[in-house]
Amino acid sequence: MKKCLLLIPRMGNGGAERVMATIANNLCREHEVRIVTMTDDAESFYPLDGRVSIKGLGRGVNRKNKITKLFTMATGGVRVFFALRREIKTWKPDVVLSFLQSANAMAILAKMFGAKCRLVVSERCDPAERSRLNRWFERCFYRKADVVVCQSRKVIDFFPEKHRGNCVVIPNPIAADAIPPRYEGERRKTVVGVGRLDTQKNFKMLISAFSKLPEQFADYTLEIYGGGWQEKELQAHVEALGLQGRAHLMGVKKGVMHYIADAALYVMSSDFEGFPNALVEAMATGLPVISTDFSTGVARDLIGEKNGIVIPVGDEAALVEAMTKMLSDESRWEDMSRANRELLETLSESRVMALWNEVLRLPTEQEEMGENEVENV
């Protein structure tokens, strides 16, 4: 049995947090697993196996104004760095896995300053979209990790060619318990989107495109699931376009795929993404999909003529055209639903976890038994 420390800023309701919960719940069957968050919030939005412990390192951010925010982020970062080093020194994990850039930075610095463990960091978004300073840090220091896990080949290309030797691609697993049975009845006349309510997801474009659908789709509604700072702005946009009663901000829902399984169409309107869980889960649920062609290339990898449409990023006219085409051809919905459902097998937890076990160097119980038998011969 190995000790696995999983580091993340917090265990909220994002896609990275869902994947970390899935990894933790799988690893704890054969190993000792501890999730460490950079905040003092030792809670998880997603269910965790009782064998998974969770601990907060206590960084708080005062958002009263920009100065206090920057100051508390800096001082909190220093506290987290020393707390993480102590945690590694006292608990002595065999491997540390970190998710998201701030956690990756802390884990890399801890290793550079003496923390002795195998370190795997995971890039969960498109690094090219970050600030110049953050891009410089990733290009220069991610090579200090033993392995850098990316979600597509396009992300690996971000790093200097001489430093790509420790980079591997692992897609996100689909948590089977998050996916309802495939819906086979008459679909609701509803278009849906799921994600944080912020500018990255470009729900404003989705709302605008929905308002421009031909009159024949006047009985369709739009539902957007998620929470975030842009909620009031998006609600004002709905009202400005006269979509009250047709376009709805549904808030955060646990098990959101169960709410949308019977919808006619799922749309991902994001300007950039890493490996979007919501898109993949919508496809596995059996929804016909439209997605922007965000720069990591995942949409192009997953979506073809048989299961959806890919459009250019930020192209509202193309989105109106694609939605019109999809909603006009109900005869294709069933075939698209069946084709997308196949992702449940392609990205199953067992297949993806085999890749994680390999990079984390965590043998299964059977492999450990085999090693012991060899040692005893």
C-alpha cells in the first residue's frame, strides 16, 4: 500500500475537482489517500469514499479591494508553501499529484526546496491563455516534476520541445454514477449549457444566438446550469433580448446530467477549455452536441459528423446556423445519441485509471502480490 497526497486549491464544483474526486475514490481501494486543499475548507462538493481523508492548509483571501486581495494571496501563498512542505515531511507520501496551476506551482516549489517524493502535476486548461508570467513559469519549471499530465497533444505542444519528455496525455474519466440511463423518449424542446458563469464559457454568445433562431423554434427554451460572478450580467442580457420565460439560469445542480438527459441539444460555447467534463458527460448521456473549436483540440477529437457539430470560437453566426441545422433534423437525434453514448466505454474509469496508475507508479494489489512472489523466490 502506497501513500498518495492529492493537492488542489479547493474541492468545489468544477471539472478538475470532479476528476480529483474520481481519482481519489479509485486509488483508496488499494492505497492510502489524502486530499490536501490550499484553503481552510476541508470539504468536497463531490462525494468522497470514507477511506479518503481531506485536509485544508488554511489560505484565506480578503477580497475587500485589489490591494488586500493581492496581499492576502501573497502571504497566504507563503503559508501554504511551508504548510505543504511540513505535510510532505511528516506524512511522507510516496507520490504527490497536483491539479491546477497554483497547486502545481506550490508542489513544484516544495520539491525544488527539498520535498522528497514522486511529483506528478496536471495541466487542466489551456496554458496559452494565461498571463505572460504564468506561461513563463510553466515553460521553465514544470520540467521539475517527474511527470506532467496534459489532456491533449495540443497542450503538450505548448512546452519547449526539449522539455516534452516528461509529458503524457490522459483524458478525463467519465464517472459512471454521474451519467443517467440513455433517454429514449420524445425530447424536450430545450437547448442546454453547463458551466461556470464567467466570460470563459461565453454564455452571452449562446443567449444571443438562441435569440436569433428562426421563428419555427419559438417554442424552444434555453437552460444554463451553473453559478458564478457573471450571473447578474447574463440575467440582464436575457432581459435585454426579451427572452424572459424562454431563457433560464438554473443555478448549480448536483447530478446535473440527470436534469438535462431529455433535452434536444447541448451547446458548449466556451472561448477556451482544457478537457471539458460537462461536454464529455453530455455526450456520454446521449445528447446531440455543438461545441466551439477551442484551442486544445479536444472538441475536434471527440465530435464528428455522426454525433455533433464543431464551430469556430466566438462565431455567433455559425452557432445560430449550427443550432438551426441540428434542431431542424430530429431524425438524426437518435443516431447521435447512440454514437455519443459510446464514450462511456472509451473514457471509462477503469481505462483512464490504468493510465493514472502507470504515471503515479502505483501497482495494483495483484501486481504487488506478483512482486512479492518474485522477491520470495
